[in-house]
Amino acid sequence: MKVIHHSAETLQKALVSNCKDLAELYNQYSKEERHLLEEGLRPGQPGSVFQPITVDSDSDWISSHPEEPQDFESFYRDPYRKTPNASCATIYIQTIGSFGEAGPQTEQYVEWLREYCQAFFYGLPVRWLPAVTVAQTGCYFRINHGSQNLQLLTGDLLQFLWNRKPKDAFCVVGITMIDLYLKDSWNFVFGQASLYKGIGVFSFARYDDNFYSKSYAGTLKMQYQPKQGDYSAFEGYYTPPITSTLLLRSCKVALTSCISHREHKKTETNGMISCQTMTHEIGHMFGIRHCQWLSCVMQGSNHLEESDRRPLDFCPICLRKLQTSVGFNIAERYKALQHWMEEEARPPPVQTSFPKPTEAFHTAKLWLQRCRDILKVNKRLRHKMQEGFTPLLVCGILLCVLFVHLVSERPAGFQKPNKKPNFIIILADDIGWADLDVNQPEQRTNNTPNLNLMAQQGLRFSDFHSPASTCSPSRASLLTGRYGLRNGVVHNFATRSVGGLPLTEVTLAQLLQQAGYYTAMIGKWHLGHNGPYGPTKRGFDYYFGIPYSNDMGCTDNPGFNHPQCPRCDSSGFQITRLRRSAGKEKYCYSDVALPLMENSSIVEQPLDPWTLTQQYQAAALRSIRHARERGQPYFLHLALAHMHVPLAPPLPQTAAPHSPADGQAYAATLREMDGLVGSIRSASNADDTLIWFTGDNGPWERKCQYAGSVGPFEGRWQKKRGGGSAKTTTWEGGHRVPSVAYWPAMIPANATSAALLSGMDIFPTLLSLAGVTPPSDRRYDGIDVTSVLLHGEQTGHKVLFHPNSGAAGQFGDLQAVRAGKYKAFYVTGSASPCDSDIETQELHDPPLIFDLERDEAEETPLQVGTPEYRAAAQRVALWRDEILWDIATDPSVSSADYTMDDSALLCCGPTQPCCRCVSLA
């Protein structure tokens, strides 16, 4: 037997945290409560009520399923954890199908279980939903070809529970005595859950003593071909009764990461097991993961012997997690549990020979009494000490009153900060992670001095990701806080696109506008330009810019590109259809000029790319002044043309366009972009303004010397096999982008965050800072990272999904999954590298998994079959199944219209070559 020991310092950090705010929160416990919790810092010592974890064999859970330990801080910062509130606080349990023929016995056992859960989750009501038949669920079912027993499809049961979930439910847990399966390719599954929705279902069927024997009564004896919708097969179908012979043996049926396909040993257990199972699984619904600190009911288990070693209750670390979520008094909770274990069973509706198994809880009762004694003793001592301090307390109160009075008499000129801060979101185009000097200081470049200063005076993000690896999907997710599979935008819109971001989607600009903000957008839109899809119809009071990418139209004096595109063709007159050039110029638009728009009108076509930066700067500064004059807080979205080709940086007066000096064009463009950012920062410094700089995706490699740098995120596995690994791909270079947040006096200076964040997080974070609640009729994927911005917290996404943006397979498919330090690829695809059209794609089953802490270049995947690989693959698969199922059942999913028509072309001079018109600016 092996005993897992942690140092007192390690346990102290896991319980309290080194963060000031969480330490202060811990100090809100009474002295006696802290004394009890800190008993866990000396587990196994004489007199201690808490014990260390013991491991008897390699088959134990903690050995065969390595997981990252979850301390209180990581639990508290977890954006996905669920907390009950006044309107959603009830735990519901739903029985599905028959539970044998022992009706009164079943009713008595499940009622005992309900009462125990209610004491365990003290302060939350636990209720049974009316029992339902299999037919009422409408679920798919099948016959297992191996065991010849009936099985129910878990996804359908979860959907049924979701549709049936009461409005006041914190969670709904379904239990059944019928076997389950997850999908056709799986033999069986013990259970499945959606922590996001707070629903789960699990089966006790395989805990029948005879389930794996030929004599199992649930084996169908006759050939039977099930027909969906015909549930007559379940009439009279054998299910074991839920008694101490079976229910109390239901050890560790997994709803979440506990899923295991082991055949459990058949041993007799006691009345504690059912209570352990139910409370363990509901504990997961709060976001409490498997405990790896001390002996605890939240330990994972692979077999009944291991489950028997678990105590009935939480260790101090997990107890603090639950108490923080529910808010109960620890002493009152222990009292309720002890009362349940001691009280006589109430008579069932029909007298049975099944007394309440209170003798099984004898050891647990003694343990609870010891805990209550610790709380009582310390409380008595504290009361005696306080008797002598009453005069001091009175003096302290008087001093506090005096202090409040002095503060209230501060000078009349004192100004409170603006209730609603201003926001400036600057979005660079096709920028590389290493294009910012501060991301690679060893290169000693000086292309971004203003952004360097903002990072020094603010916060730099090192693990920030665009929501997609190409333009339109990334921008749609930023403005909606939702993956493309939800908001409908999965690839780019074209110059002839009829539609745009679906009108069912609500944008960040719309919500801030409704909250009294002046909203302005300068630059690239690329979310639809036809009719109601333009920016002024989607929440922006003012718009000035290009409605799509700056290469989607010709100009009279083109910027730097590879291959170089020709100037506008002046030979044609009537534009009836957009044509792409052939050969080397296939990425050039030569027939329709690039338009510059103000609100919904074209003011210049073709625009002059060499003056565009100055025009954007002037429009942005006008917007800031306008908001000040109107006395409104403002939201300015500045979507730059930098660093997308064609590049048009300031050139020395002696240089001719496309001269040999174009080798420095990219660096010159970076400096121009940085200068624009600096001017915006200077103009807003007098305001209470958050400036957030980031990018829409990684660099466009096929543009050679006019593409940015991914730094160390090279995607070497892909490059060794041919093709690029940046823009449009799910390799790190495609979506890991630079990001800096700057907010004087609010964001601590010279800070770096390694939290896993996404451009989708801008949506909920800005709304939170503005005091705006997003619509509740849809699901969001971004998280509020206010605490990361303002308090230096390092907790971001537990998991992040990267969609296909054109490199391989179906647009929008979530083909790569990031979970902690691991990144898994189910599909890999490459983009065209410099001067090449090589594009490859490959499916991976099992997935490729990289450890980004050791291998940020994504060169060598983990070896399949190793314990590390198995643990990471299991974790990733559960998260991927969860999000795919969640999106598939999301009623708020939108669908974009990608149809194209010549009538959607932006053309101010239809009878002129290339739609040319006189400048109206």
C-alpha cells in the first residue's frame, strides 16, 4: 500500500491560496471553522480527523487516470463551474423506466437517498421528479449484439432531461436500471453528463450480480428487431429492483470524467455506497473535480474495493469548494447529516422488511461528532475570551464611526470615476504573434514602441487566441462571443455576398448602444455589406472604412503584394460580373475598384491605399471628440488594414513604389500601425478608457516577405509534411495572436498573463465592465475575464476549440482542442506556404496530442498508449463531445446566408470602368 503525502505548505496553498482576495475570503470563516479546516494540514497524525489518500494497486483510479490536482483557487477561478442562485437552486433526481417489481421497497430506498442528499448539500432542496417510462423519453434504443440486452441512447435522454428541466433546477440527475450507449460505435457507457447544462444520466444495470452471466434475466431470448418509436419491448422487460443488493453497490458510475469501461468486481457493500455515488456525481455538477489531496468522497475509483476506502464526506479543500458555492454553515450541515444517520426510518407507504441501514453509518456518525466537537470547543473558548474585550470593541466601533465621518467630509471638488468606462478595441489584420517587439524582446527590433509602452504600462497576454484563423469568422465571434458553429459565420464573405452576420445574432455594439454608449467603427467590417448587414445596421452609430479586406478590389496605385496585383483596369465600362485574374494574379481583383465607405455610402472608389492610415486616424479621433461633446461613454472598434496585403507604408521620398526597398515594407507597415495606435492612446489618455489590442488571425504565409512572424509557434509537424501552418490552419501560428490591454490606474502595470484566452472573451468582459447583461436567450462561449484584467488572476478557459478556417474539411468544424497544456488534433490541414500551392489534410484517430509547455513548435506529438496520452485523450474527448452535443442541441444557433449575386457588388459608378466614381470625401 502506498500513502500519498503532501507537505503542510502545499495543502495550505490548496486550501487557502496565495492570492490576496481568496485569502481574505478564507479569513471570513470563524476561528473555529478555520481550526477545523486546518485539521487537514496534518492528515494521519494522532487526533487528526482527516486522512491521506492510500493507493493499494496500480489499478486504483489515481494511478491509472492521472489528472491535474484542483486546488481551491483553480476551482474558484474556473469560468465553467456552476453556482446555485435564488432562482435555480433545486437538485432534481429523475427515475427512468422500471426499477423492478419491488415498488414499496424502491420508494423507501430512493426516499432515503433523497433525504441524505438534501442533508449533504445542506441549504439546497432535493426533489424527485415524477417517474417516466422509456416511451415518455422518446429516446432511441437498440439491442447490444454482444450481451443481447436493451440499451438506451444517452444523448436522447440528456435532451429529454434538458427539455424537462424545471426552471428552478440547479441540476437534474437521471437514474435508470436499463443499460446505456453513447453512440453506435460504443459497446456501452455507464453514464454521460453536460456540466454546462447541469444534467446527467447514469445506469445501475451492470451492477446486477448476474449481468455478465448467461443467466442474466435481461438477455433477450428471442430474435427481436427493434423499431424506433415502438417501445413495446420494454413492457415486462426485466430490470433489477433498486435494493441494497444492487443500488447500494452502484459504485462510481461516471457522469463526467469518471466514465470507465472496467468490469467491476462483485463484492458485497454497505449502505454507504449509494450515498457516495450520488453525492460524488452531484459534486461534479458544481465543478468539483476528483480530489487528489486527501481521503475524500470526491476521489475517483475504478473498483468497489477502492470505493469502499473513500469516506462519506469531503476533505477540507473540497468542503471549502462546496461551501463557497452553496453558502451553508459548516456546523449546521454536520448536524443535519448526523441527524439523518440517527433518526428512525419513517414508515413506508406499505410496511416492508427493509429497515433504514443506519448501522452502516456508525463510523461516519462518530467522525461527524468529532468535527462538531472541534467547532463547539473552539466556540466556547472564543466566547470566554470575548467577554474581556467588550470595552475595546466599543472603542473600535466609535473609531470606525469617526473615520466614516471624516471621509464623508472630503473636499467638494473630489470627482467620482466615470460609471461607464470607454472602450477601444483595436484589431490588426493577419498579424503574427512575434510581430510585437515585447513578445520577442531578444530580437531587439523597435517596430512597435507604442505597443511596447502600452504593455509596460498595462498587461500583455502570452496565450491569447483569435476565435478562428481567418477574417469573417474571427470578427463575428469577437462581436457575438460565440463560436462560428453557433453564430453561423464559418468562412469569409465575398464582394458579391448577399448576406452577412445573421440578423438573429446580437452584437456587442448593439448592446452597448442600447446602454447609452456612442458606438463607432473604423476600418474593415467583412460581416456583410448588403442591405441590413452593414455596420450601421448592427449597432454602430458611425462607420468609416472598407467593407471587406483591402485586397478585394483594385486601386490606381497598388501597395506591396506577392504576387503583385495590377492597377485598376480602365478598358471596360459596364460591370456585370466580378472576374478573378488567372495564373499568378489569381488572388487579384482587377475589375472592381476597392470602395471606401462612410456609414452606408461610398465616398471613394477606388480608394488610395497610401492615405488610408491618415484617414482612419482622423475618423477615429473625430469619433472620440464627438462622444465627448455628446457627454456619452464610447465604444470605438478600430479594425485596421494593417498587416493585410497590399501593404502601403510611408516610403522615403527617394524611393519609388515596388523598388528594392520593398524588402523592408513589412517592418515599415508595422511602424505605421504602431504610430496609429500611439495616436489613439494619446487622444484617449484623459478619459477612463480601456484599450485592447489584438489580431484577427495569424500571418498569411503565401505572401512571403509581406507576411508576419509566428515566432516559436512554427507548426513543425505540418511543415515537415509540406504546407504552411499559419493563417487558415488550426496550428498555433494560425490563431495565437498578440494582445495587449491598457487602462491607466485600473490595470496593473508591466504585467503578463499566461491565461488561456480568446477574442470571444472581449464580448462578455466589456459588457461586464459596462454593467450590461447579455441576452439570456442564447448560449455564449466567451468568458468574462475582468479578474484577469484588473486583479492579475491567471485563470482563463479550461478548454478552447479551434475551428477549421479553410485548411481542411468542413468550414467551422471544431478540429483542434486545447485543454490546459495539451492540444489535440482530430484533423490537420496546411495552408499554401510562400510561392507554393501545397495544401494537405489528414484525419487522426486517435488524435495527435502535443504538450505545448514542452513543445510549443508542435513538432513531436505524445506517444499513443502512454499514461500521459491516455489521460489527455480522455479529457479532450469528453470536452469535445460536450461542446458538439451542446451546439447540436442549441436552439439559438444561427445560419448565415452565403449566396452571391452581382446585385450585391458595391459600385458607385456602374457605367464607369471598375465602378470608378469621383471622390466625395
